[in-house]
Amino acid sequence: MGSEPLIVLDSHALVWLANGDKRLGRRARATSDRALAGGELAVSAVSFWEIALLVAKRRLQLGRPPRAWREALLQSGLREIAVDGDIAIAAVQVGDFHDDPADRFIVATASLVGATLLTSDQRILEWKGSLRRQDAAE
């Protein structure tokens, strides 16, 4: 592990970062760049499932197949956090949170690994639970 705190990207923040999308704010991009340089930029494996699903439904285009897109990101230094039993149980026990399973897994992942979640999802940003988070749009 590097000297930067661990940052977990929400699925949309990962797509924005990978595509150079301006919706990823300057502060969020700087945070991501520092974390990547320090080996501390991560994503839940569930995000790759969510992104592949959006591609399959033709709601998102990546410019290459999801498997190749994922591999390129991992080769660039992005860390993938696998879903294990602890994360699966924590996703159920998130508490007063909406029912989107991908969001539950991503929040549980960031929480269990002690990371800051980079997201612009207002439901997550406004959630009262204990989770370090940063607005990806800023």
C-alpha cells in the first residue's frame, strides 16, 4: 500500500475517469490521480458487472469490450476489490439505505476496507450512514 488513503470509485466515477469525462470534477480527478500514483485507487468488482450490464443494454459505450476495458484499467494500476462473504453480508446490513444492489455492494466495500467513496450519487452523498465520501462532481 502507498501513502495515499484508499479511494474506491463508484461505477460512474470510474467511467468518467477512464473516459476523461468533464463530469468528474477537478478535485475528484486530482484525488483519483494521487491515489492511482500511490497504488491506492480501487473499485469494487461489482462496478465491472454494473458497467458490463449497461453496455449489454446499450446504455453505455466503452469503445472496446468490457473485459478488455477492465483489463486495461487494471494494468494501469487500478485495484479491484473482490466481493467476499463479509462484503456480501455488509451489503445487506448497510441499514437505512435504498435497495439498489450495486450501490449496496459498493458502499459495503468502501466501508469495510476503510476507504473514501468517490461518487456523485446524491442518494449516497446524502445517506446518514458512516462512510467517508467525496463528491465526484467537485
